[in-house]
Amino acid sequence: MKMRRQSLSRTLAALLALLLPTLPSAQPVTKPAVSAGKSQAKQGPKAKVRIVATGGTIAGAQGDSGSYGYKSGTFKVEDLIQGVPHLEKLATLSGEQVVNIGSQDMNDAVWLKLASRVNALLASPDVDGLVVTHGTDTLEETAYFLDLVVKSDKPVVLVGSMRPATAVSADGPANLYNGVAVAASPEARGRGVLVVINDEIHAARNVTKMNTTNVETFHSPNRGPAGLVNTGAITWMDPVDRKHTKATEFSVKGLESLPRVDILYAHANMSPDLIEAAVEHGAQGLVIAGVGDGNMTQESIDTLEKVQKEHGVAVVRSSRVPTGLVLRDNEINDDQKGFVASGEFNPPKARVLLQLALTKTCRPERIQRMFDEY
Ligand code: GLU
């Protein structure tokens, strides 16, 4: 009897999970927002928003067993669009699939393909804004890569989710709804690439994933969010004061690959062996996820100075600490050693910027200038 009741409740739970994404959610706010600085999806001619899908949990499904495990990138872009009630009221939508992968498998080749496609789409008068759906693991890296190589003012918004589409309380539909609202908003133009998740808007440059599984995982720890978005109603905060998109010196035109840059994680008793191994395997740049203010063992510092001076390897000191800046010439003499201080950039963001910097130069002072400007 107990067994029968258990299997009935399991069947009901499975049915509910399947139905949930198709149930109507809260209606979009239709009243104009009250406070200055707030905006929402406008009435009148609808913006044309293209959804470019890459996979991730937002397109993921739980396994048949009903267990917690799930597979990223199961649903296609059409399923995502159809799974969000009232989405078509915000914008005229179209979609395409670039890849369908878990974002742990994101790589340079997909970045180059995605960036070229995004630039081509944004150059068309048929596209007013773009939403890129993406797994959350490396979402911040793809967002910042696009922020540095997209050549348009039109909104580009990355959206992910922490729970798969079939989960009870899936967060993907609300995130996609808000992402489309932001991509359709004329006020999102010129703000650089944005990340919309969990009712917040973040600048690609500032955002990072802070919790392994919670829906409240994306934060901009040093600067706070770029805005808030609740059922499509947007409140903007101060715009980013650093160069992005059209103002950068970077371009993916003609690029067939990106320079190899590795991240090495510092810790007590850090040995320099992995630094040497990375250089032997072809790393042209190294980012150190340093202790504290971008620090590491003396042996590691000495080895980095050597690979910088003897092999021209670019060395960026970032930090494994989630907030604060890595200051230049503070505890370590960067001028003398030829190092670059990452400032606000965490290790994965520093890696993205260094990859692009190395397409232009390997001189530390020029790379430092880029870290100060972007
Ligand atoms: N590892 C998967 C990915 O990044 C799941 C994480 C997620 O999307 O939330 O695609």
C-alpha cells in the first residue's frame, strides 16, 4: 500500500513538473512604472528580438528516474520560446541554435563562431536586440568575451537558469521573460553586454557566479547590479564607466583561434611546477588566482618573472578572493617583474581579457593599460 502511494505521488510529481512550464505565470505588469529611471516593455511597434541558444540548464531536462540529476542542453530554442507564457507580447521573436552544450564545454572555437554570428545579426535591421541562452557555469566568461568584441550598441543579454526546464519551480521561464524584456528595451542600448537572471541585470564585466546551486547565484560583488527587472519592469542603476563593445580595440574578424591562457590557483605551499608545465604546453599568458592581493609563494613569483622575461609570457595577477581589487605595485613590484595587476577582474574575466589583449600585444605595460581601461 505504502509502495503504491509512493509511486502515485511520484507520478503526480512528474506530471506536475511537465505541466508547470506551460501554466500561465503572473501577468506582465501593464501599468507604467512609477519611479524615475524605471521602464518596461513599451506598447506600440514591438522590438525584434532574436534568441540565440547555446544550451545549458535553461534547456536542460531531468532524467526519467525523477532524481535530482539532469542533462544540460536537452531542449531546443523553439521549446524554450514556447515554454514561456506571454513572451510574444514583449517582442517579435525568432530563434536559432548555435550549439547545444553544457557551458563547462564552452571553448574558444564556439566563442569565435558565436561572436561572429552575434555581430552579423546585430548588423541587420531585422534585429533590435539579442538574447543568448547559456549554461551558468561559464556564462560570465562568454558574456565578457562578447562585451569586448561585439560591435554594436544594440542590447545583447545573456540568460541562464539554475534549475532545468522540467524542475518544480524552474527559474528559466522567468529569466527568459525578463531577458527578452531587457533586450527589447531601447534603454538597454549602449550599456554593453548584460546578464539577466533572478530578477537582476548585471554588466558582463562585473558579474560572477557565487553559489554552486542556488538560484540567487549571480552577483556583481564590487559594484552591484546594473539594474533590476521584475516581470519585465526594468529599473536601471548607473551605467558601466569602462570601455566595451564598439569602443574596444578588439575584433574577432579574421581570428581563427585565440592565444592559450591558463589560470593557476595559488595556495599555501604553492609550487612553481604547474607554471613551468603550462608554459611548456604553449601558454602565452598566465593568470594567477592569487592569495589575498594577487600574491603567491616567492618561488612562484620568481618562476613567473623568469617566464615573463625569458619567454615573453604575459603574467596577470588576479585573486582567489571574491571581492576587492588587485593593486599594482602594492605588495609585489609589478614594474620591475613585468607583471600586470588585474584590478577588479576575477581570474576567469582576467583570462578573457588577456586572451584578447594577446591578439594585440604581449608588452606588459600595454596589457596593463587595457586592464585599466576595460
Ligand atoms: N554545467 C551546466 C552548464 O553550465 C549546468 C549549469 C547551469 O546551466 O546552470 O551548462
